[in-house]
Amino acid sequence: MATIESSLLNIGYLETLSYQQTPLHRLDPRAKLLTTLVFIIAVVSFGKYEITGLIPFMIYPVALIAVGNLPPGYLARKILLAAPFAFFIGIFNPLLDRAVLVQLGPVGLSGGWVSFASIMIRFTLTVSAALILIASTGLNAVCLALERLGAPTGFVVQLLFLYRYIFVLTDEALRLMRARSLRSFQGRGLGFKVFTYLIGQLLLRTLARAQRIHLAMRSRGFDGTIRLLRPLEFHLQDAVFFLGWSSLFLLLRWYNLPHQLGHLLTGLAP
Amino acid sequence: MHMADALMSPAVGGTMWAATAGLTAYSAKKLRKDLDEHKVPLMGVLGAFIFAAQMINFTIPATGSSGHLAGGMILAILLGPSAAFITMASVLTIQALFFADGGLLALGCNIINMGFFPCFIAYPLVYQKIVGARPTRGRILLGALAASILALQLGALGVVLETFFSGVAALPFATFLLLMLPIHLAIGIVEGLVTAAVVSFVWQAHPEILALAPAAPAARGHSHKPLWLGLALFAVVTGGILSWFASSHPDGLEWSVKGVTGQEELAAPREGVHGALARIQDKLSFLPDYDFKKPAAEKQAEKPESWPEISTGKSLAGILGAALTLLLTGVIGLGLRRYCSPGKG
């Protein structure tokens, strides 16, 4: 019950974040979408034992969070919530890969722990990039960008529709759950049978709603295609944003910055 | 069973993206050709329904844990394969963007695992064959159960294959498979029971709804084109990746065979993939010997005197440098925030 409300609030909150007016929010959604993709590919393309090379990539989420006035604590919580799958697959690495890879004086660090740390860093980087994209752009603009970049219109329209009705239907589900828990004690006993009745009921209401929507659309002249007519302009600053970040990612991909810095610090170690 | 970006290699992610893009374009084209305009709002609202339904959990009897609906099968039964595929793809996209389930690069994998398998394989080949044109309660139960189990097993197999070919996680193929398949057998049974119960509930309340959606394509004779298209794409993708592995290191294929039969110890075969990755990485990386030091015995034997020197010096330099980079990043972030905040107010 609480989880329904909170996850609904979560979607709403991400959407609210995207209504801000900052230099980041004013950029063309295409520039942000493409930059996010380049970032993710660059991060994922590192070898499995890479840690130091990944760290400079933190600059991208950090800079965007700062410029876009996004709440770091909230994003961190969302990243933690999504962590279990990568964590549970990754945690097998230290168990299976015990060969010592890094020697720090007397302490030897096994390759498994190194690759596990690498997985968790990658996870943080890629997930934060995706969340920042939504929080700084909003789903509708991302959909427009997708359409302009050549995604099938049918799919884009489906995304827009889905997004519009998520709020309506989760409200509906919330009402069903509330009504049930008011009539039971402490919300107990949501067994299989009751569950299927609830879902079935929700499905029937959904179908009825779809029919009403369809009639409403028909009476407004719907002929099977939805036209997305909103101007998107790719300005100079969009190109600068995309090309600037992309070249930085390429540079960081080929040139291990922490390694060089470390060498400077430790006094020209080999 | 959402794949995560962190466990993916770009090659696997990219090929699965390409496969997904092809299937999405095919489904969108098919929908437009069918001119089923009442499906446009229906698909959108049913996608939202899957979301809403996933938020209601039920307690699984005798276990104390709770489960919810995954939804691919219900969508296929109500909408038919191509519309269900697009709907499932959109649901997974929203989950990737808003809940960070999976990730953007892994989205292709997730759409194949949870969209393609139920919609284009389990539904036409199992559910429709069992239920046929005249559904009964028993047939719906049997069909939904069998189809859901098949879809989830294929999906779990997909996750294992994609993780294995990405080579980031160290889990051996066979172990991972033995871990995933039984779990997803249980999940598939639950999913099948829920799907059957919900579908028969709707069928009893409004039989015409079920008659409408799936019967239309069935009457014309269901086309297996998407299935073949998907299988062909899958074959090309797998073949491509396999040959890529095979060409860079001959042990890649051998490894998977041994992994499945379980005849070799864990330590030895892992070197196949590690070796292949290292070789690729050597070609790519700026400082080839820095991040991957082969712990193998023969290397140590070759030049034992270089071991301590490399590891301590380089590790220390790496750690110090990383710390400094993190610090710099933080300073830049704080500076930007301070610089930008008066501008927005």
C-alpha cells in the first residue's frame, strides 16, 4: 500500500524535476539522449578488472547533477533500490575468482573483489546517467527525441500513451487496495484468490476505460495515426554539449587519468 | 530478471538492441497494416494496467514470500503477438528510465527476454495451440501455465547467455543456469496460475473480450514470420558473438561446452574467457599491462622478479590517482552547483 503510493510519487517527482529551468534542462533532448548513450557505452566497454579508468567518468553525473539542480540524495536512494540484481550476480566474482590481482604491501586483493567493485561502479554510473536523463528532460521530450531519431512512431505513441495512463491506473489500483484493506484486518489475507479477483476487476475497468478513450478519440477525428507536432531545434549549444562530452568520454576511455595523476604524486614510479 | 548494464559488454548490448529495434519496427509496421485503430488506446492503457497490477502483491501460499504479475503472457492473450510485444517493450522502457530496472544498454536484452519470448514464441506456439478457438477453463489453465513456464525458462536462459557472453560476471555458465532455471520455474508456475485465473475471470465476465483479440489473427492463420525473423536474428547474433570469441581465443567455444558438461574444474576454464577478454582489452587499452595482470603460473615463472615491482608501484599509483580524481570531481561538482545556483534563482 505504502509502496504503491511512494512509487507513484517517485514517478511524479522525477517528472517535476524535469520542469525546472536550468541550462541543462534547456538543451535539446536529442543531445542529452545521445550523450547518455555514448556515456553508457564508454563505461561498459572497459575491461572487467578496470577500476581506476572508470572513476573519472563520475564527472559526468556529478556535473549534470550540479548544473541541473537535481537532488543527489534522492537519486542515490533510487540507485540503491535498483542495485540487488547486479549485486547478487556480481558478488559471485569474489567467491569464484580468488587469484590475487593487486598487491598492496602485505594485503593481496583478489581479482574477484576487483571485478566486483568494477561492476558496482559501472552500475552506479550507468543507472545515474539514465535517471539524470529523465530528471533533466522528462519522458515526453525523450519520446519526441526518440521519434526524431528514427524510432517507429507506433512505439513512441505507445510510450506516450502508457506514460499518460500509468498515473490513472495506479490510482485505480490504489483505490482497490484501499477498499480491500479497509474491509480486512491490517490488510492481511491477500491470498491468491482475492488477488486474482482484484487484478481481474482492474483489468475489466481498464478495458472499459480503453473503450471510452477510443470513443472520445474517434469523436475528435482520430483516424489511426497520432501526429507528434512539436518543434525541436538543435542549436549550437546542443552540438557543443554532445561533442564536448563525447570527446571527453573518448579521451578518458583511452587515457587513464588517475594512473597518470598517481604517477605524478608517487614521484615517477614506473 | 532484469539484466543490468553493469553486467553487459557493449557487443552483447548492441546486438540485442539491434534485434529489438528490428522486431519493434516489424511489429509497428504490422500493426499499421492491420489498421486496428481501436488497439492504439487499448495498448497504452493495458501497458499502464501491467504497471498497476505489478504494484499489487499477493502472498504465495506456504512460502510466505510475495509475488506479482510480470504480464507478458496476459498482454499476448489480450492483444495478440505484435501489439503485445510493443506494449511490453514500452513497459520495460519506462521501468528502465524511471525505476532503473535494468538499464538503457540492457534494455534490448530485457525486451527480448521478457517481450519476445512470451509474445512471439510461448503465445503462438503453446497457448494458442492448447486453447484454440473455443476456450474452456481447463484449457486456459493448461495453456497459460505451459506458456508462462516456457516463456520464463527461455527468458532465464536468455539472461544467462547474455551474462555469459558479456564476460563481466565470473559465474560459470552451468552454475548460473542451475541457479536461474529452477527459480524461474517456480516464478513461471505462479505467473501461469495468475494469468490463467485472471484470463478466466475476464472470460467469464465478458467472453467477447477474449473472443475479439486473439481470434482475429488466429482465423487468418497465424503467421510465423516474426518467429523466424527473431530466431534468425538470434542465430546471427549468437553466431557473431561466438565467432568473435572463437577468433580471438579458440577456447571460448570449448569453454562453454565444458561448462555445460561440467567436466572441467572451475579455475581452468575461466581462463578461456578471461584470456579472450584480456586479449581484446590489450588491443584496446592505452596502458596494456596496467589493469590486467595475469595471475597465471606460467607468467610468474617467466619473469618472477618483475612481480612485486609492478604490483605495489602500480597499485599504489592507481589508488592515489583514483582518490585524487574523485576529489577533483567532487570539487568541480560543488563549484558548478555554486556557480549555477544564483543563475537559476
